[in-house]
Amino acid sequence: MEGPRLLREGDTLVVHWTGSAVSLQDLRRLYGTSSLGGRSIAVVGLGRVGAGLARLLAAEGGGLTVTDIDPDKQKIGDELGAVWRAPGEILAADVDIVVPAALGSLPTRRTAEDLRCRAVVGPANNQLATPDVADLLHQRDIIWLPDYVAGAGGVINAVSTELHRVSADEARARVRAIEDTVDDLLDTAQRHGQTRRRRGASRPGAA
């Protein structure tokens, strides 16, 4: 994906978006390709993280539906050729992937029943309103990646460059290695019949 070149090298937000984009690309098991071109994607929240990720997804060729609690953010959606939906409606949008990129506690037990997507993957923290929502998604065969995996790019980059003092190229390689973590998490959860939340929590070093 060429998106990270849109901003200056070393910008922490760039690698944060890249980590989320890598997680999204790794849904190849659903579509047989890592390309997001032609996929319909709902981005919930257009702050700095959400807007940047939306731009990367648009550059990849994804068809966007977007929302934000700030109606002025509709300008960003218009810029990207996205469909604008009200915050209370977007989870019921008929899309392939929902990307939570704003406040947590989304989805809830009630809104989980409204989801029409095949996956929920995004950088927002504490995405699920309650832990049992992960079980509801699992029962509906909707893939959900824990936020501490999908949104780990910024932390990995910061630790790599500031603590480990590795090069920018090595830091980016470590961020892109999130793909391996996602593969392992999904494969292991599937084999054991567990939700991604439970399997992720059982991984060594999981938050």
C-alpha cells in the first residue's frame, strides 16, 4: 500500500494508520486477496486517525461510507467521494468491513445485532461495550480483531525507534509484521473455536 507516503516519514500517525491498514489487508481469508479494492468499508470517526486511515483506504480503492459526531467532518467524506451516514445509522450499513476509529464501546449488544458486515477491524481503543459482545460477533461469524492488535502500529513504532533505536526501515518492517500476528490470532482462534478476544488475551504479552 502506498498510503504512508502521503505524510512525512517518521510521523507516528502514519505508522498507526499503516498498522490498521495491514490488519485490514490481512482479511484475505474472506476475499482471497489482500487488496481492499472494491471492498465496501464503513469508517466510524474522522479525527486525525480515522481521516488518515480513510484516505489510505480510498487510495487502495475501497468504497467508503463514513461518519463522525462532528457534522463538519462530512467535508472529508465529500473529498474522498464517500457516502455520509449519521452516527446512529452507520453500524447497520450494508458494507464488507466496519472500521471503528473514534470512541470505544462500539458495538453494543443491541447494535451488534444490526451489523451486516463480515468483519470489524479498526484502531479505536476499547471497541466493545462489554466483553460478551465478542461472543455475539463470533456467533454471527463476524471477524473482530482486538483493538490492541489492529491499533498497535503507533506503539510498535515508538518502542522500536525511541527505545530500541532501530532504523525507520526496521521500525516499518516491525509494524508490517502485525500481519503475522493477525494470521496467527485468526488461525488459532478458528482451530480452538474461540473468539479473537479470548485468544488474543491468552497470547504472551497481550494487553
